[in-house]
Amino acid sequence: MSNASTANNNMAEHERVADSAGGAVANFATEQLSLVERAHRFFHSNPVAAPAIVLLMAVLVFSMVIGERFLSPFNLSLILQQVTIIGILGIAQTLIILTAGIDLSVGAIMVLTSVIMGKTAVMLGFPPVIAFMAGMAAGAFCGWINGILVTVLRLPPFIVTLGTWNIFFALNLWYSQSETIRYKAIAEAAPLLHWTGQSIDILGAKLTYGSLLMIGLFALVWYALNWTPWGRHVYATGDDPAAAKLAGIRTERVLMSVYVVAGVICAIGAWALIGRIGSVSPQAGMMANLDSITAVVIGGCSLFGGRGAIWGTLIGALVVGVFRNGLALAGVDVLWQEFTVGLLIIVAVAMDQWIRKA
């Protein structure tokens, strides 16, 4: 009897312990998170949310301060035109940054390939399609050079692209002889190169084919990153290269493909640039590399790789475009426009550091 009583007592004690443990787990599960912790988890799960909120707030503020001039269809389409080049280069930059790298040469590749397209069609007399394909091939080759230096020689992407930025810029000046190919010459010899600058009118908005091309590129790259094995490999390589290798991913090949694709996208940006300015200038867009990084960072893509969404880059480019356009319409000096963009970059990087702590 004594043994049975002892056993019953032990069972009762175990039940009381289990009940108390279950209650503790239940209390922990139902514990209310603070507002900051909820925001932290939300932005960590939705990297595009923060730049989207900033864009919405900027539009609301400028619409209240400036009024109908800002919200007119023509002005909104003008903002889209102004961010077209940065948006296209931002796509290339996003792919590189997702692999925990950075490309300072995207602007130089764009200008070099635009010069190659223009001279091949106008000076050498080749058909416009051949000139366009020559520019695409040149862009892919420039990206391949960056990829070789990063993957084979294992040099830091920042230093590599800083060097190739100067190399491609020098080649651009040498090949173009610092001469601009004017609008009339291109219109006569290669109207295809001006196609991206043509526009269609929709309810007072002027949408250029270059802007539509940019949106199409964003959709295409979004699909590739989210619905193809290549896209998953890009994210895995940027997040943890060692783990990606253990999982059977050939990280060097992935990096090489990313740099080549980025080079081709820069060449497409060159096509849009020619349509945007109407001529081929060896000096145009040389600082676009910094603007592309700005769009990617503000768009919520982590500089440490492996996290970010391609649509965030478009939103980041639009944020910069809206601020510059709104401040210009409000009569703010260009100096303070650049000050505001710089402040946005710092806030975006600080936000990224905070979100990564989740």
C-alpha cells in the first residue's frame, strides 16, 4: 500500500509540474510583443514595406505642399522618365548586391556600350540591329571581365569594379575620341537607337518606351529570382556561400552568370540612355553607378547580400525621383536636394542594420 501511495503521489506531482510547464508555454505563446518588436518582425519579413511607406508619405506630403502640379499625369510620367536609366542600372546593381558584392562600373559599362552602338551604326555604317547586338556583346564581355576577376582571382568586388570603372571609362574616351554623335546623325543612320525615347500619350501622361522597357525588365528579373533555380541560387550564394557550396550549388558559376547578366542589363540601359538624351555622349551618365547603389539601398536590399526584392529597387529609384522632383517644384536649391538624398541613404543603411538584428 505504501508503494502504491508513493506512486500516486509521484504521478500527481508530475501532473502538477506538467500543468505548470504547459501554462508557462501558453503564457509565453500569448505574450504580447511591443510595437517596436512587431515593426521589427514586419520589416524583416517584408523588406519592400519600408521604402513603399516612404514613397507613399513623400507623395502625400508633396501633393499637399505643391498641389495639382505635382500630381498631374504629365509630372508623374516625367518622374518615371527621369528614373528610367537609374532603374535599369539598379536592376544590374541589385543582382550584384544580392551576392554580397557591389559594382562601381555599371555606369561606365553603360556609356561604353552606348558609344559602341553609336559608332558601329553611324561611323562604321553597320545595320542598327548589328550595332545593337554589338553593344549587348560588349556589355556581356565587360561583365565577364568583372566576373573573372571576382571568381577566379578572388579579388574583392569593390576593388575590382573600382578598377574596371576607370578602365572602361578610359576605353570609352579612347574609342569615342571624346566626340559626341549628334541626334540627326543617329536619326538618319540608326533610328532603332532612338526607339526607347519615343513616347505614347495616356490621359495626359507621356510614357516613353524606355520606361516601359524598364518595367518589363523588372518583371522579367523578378520572375527569374523568384521562380527559377538560378534565382534561388543567387540568394543562397549571397546569404551564405559556404552553406550554398555544401548544398551542391556551384557558387563561382552563379557569380559569373550574375556579372555577365548585369553587363547585358547595363547595355540595355545604354539603349535607353541614347533614347533619353537623343545623342551618344562619352560623358553622359558616368556617375550613374552611385545613383544605382542609392536606389538599391533605399529599396531595402541588404548590402550584406542574400536579402532584398527587385521591386524594392524600383521603389527606391522612385523615392529619389519623387524627392528631387518635388523639391525642385517647391523651389528648393539643388544643393539641398542632394542633401536630402544623402540623408535618405544613411537612414536606409541604418534601417537595414536594425532589421538584420531580427
